Amino acid sequence: MKRFSPYISAGLVATMFYSLYQIKQTLGSMPKFADALHHTTILSLFSICGLLALGLSLSGFKSLDDSLKYVSYFGFFGSIVIVLVVWLLPFFV
């Protein structure tokens, strides 16, 4: 399980990026998108998924496999970007 956790983390982050894209396409304008992200359910869902992706990706950093490290980097930095966008975008739009 530990070997697959970075892949699970990367898949989770990719799903979160795709969800953000779908929310943006559905709502159309940027202010509506920011208001939707500030909804409590979306904030908590993306925060929990981001923390889960962070924890899962950290286990890949201990591996000596280079390809696994790149997957871990994507999961780690992608989850940070997602959580920052979801939490901070409503304050700037």
C-alpha cells in the first residue's frame, strides 16, 4: 500500500483539478466561481482531500525510485496549490 500511496495522491490531486475546471465551466464567470468555492461544503471537501493527498505523497519521498518521487512531487505541490486556490481565491475576486 505504501508503494501505491503517491499514485493515489496524484490521482486525487488530478481529480481535484478536474473538479475545479468543471465547476468553473458550469458557473461561467469568475465571481460566481469564487462564491461557489467559498461554500462550506466545497471548502471542507477540498481541504480534507488536500490534506489526504499531502499525507499520501509524503510517503513517496522516502523511496529511492525517481519516477515515484516525481509522482510524489506532483501530489505534494498540487495539493498545496489546490488548497490555496480554494481558500484564497474568494478574497481576491
